[in-house]
Amino acid sequence: MNYLNKYMILALLFIAGIGSFISGQFIISTVLFAGAAIYSNIATRATLNS
């Protein structure tokens, strides 16, 4: 997976988290923000290991 795809997935998770936070769905937004953080760590470690 190239850098553009990684950043697009991360941006979509983050934007969806902001949208759900604004609409009042706090549990879903928490899950989306956590998913973005975990995915960011996994993508960074994969880049460092290769």
C-alpha cells in the first residue's frame, strides 16, 4: 500500500470521527478516533520496518 492510500484512509477515519462527534454520536466518534490512532501507529511501524 502506498503512502497516498495510507493517508487517505487515515483522513477518512478522522473526518468521519469529527462528523460523528458533531452530530452527537460520541461512542462512534471515540471508536473512529481510536481506529485512526491505531492505524497511524501500524502504518508508521510498517514504514520503519521496511
